Amino acid sequence: MKILAWVVRLALFLVVLTFSIRNTDLVTVKWLPGLEIQVQLVVALLLALLLGAVFAWISLLPSWLKAKRAASVATKNAERLERELNQLKAQGNTPVIVEEPMPALPIGPSHGI
């Protein structure tokens, strides 16, 4: 599996290298009126890719932090419940665990699938 990963990496590197060698023409990037710059095409494309990745990361950051916070709260609740269960067992009180049945899934055209 590691060999396959390295083969894919090498192929990707060769594709990017070939692309960058073949696209060295100068292009004019116009931003605001009167603000333009001439750069190589490959540099302009790589900068656009990099900026897109940064903006995507920034836009996903709040949801990642929310999920991390929810996982932390769930872990703390599980640890608290485990401690309470162990305390009840140590006191000789065997808790009665009642499992609720899973709700039935609706069948038919209204189930959303």
C-alpha cells in the first residue's frame, strides 16, 4: 500500500512539473482599475489554488471547532456516567439498565430516500 501511495505521489509530482514547465507564458492579472501585474501563468494558477484552499479552510473552521467541542462534551458525559455506574456498583446497588427499543423507521414514499 505504501508503494502505491508513493507511485501516486510521483505521478502527481510529474503532472504538476510538466504543467509548470509547459505554462511559463506571462499573463496579466487585473485586480482593481489601474492595478494589474504580469506573472507567469503557473504562478497565477498556483496562487489562486492556494488562496482557494485557505478560504475553504477558514470557512470550515467553525464547523470543525463545533464538532470537536461536541465530541469533548460527549466524552466528558460518558466518563461521568461511567464513574456514577462504578460508584453504584461499589455501594452494592446494581443499577437496572432498561434499554429503549429503537424507533421504527417510516416505510414508504415519505421516508426521504
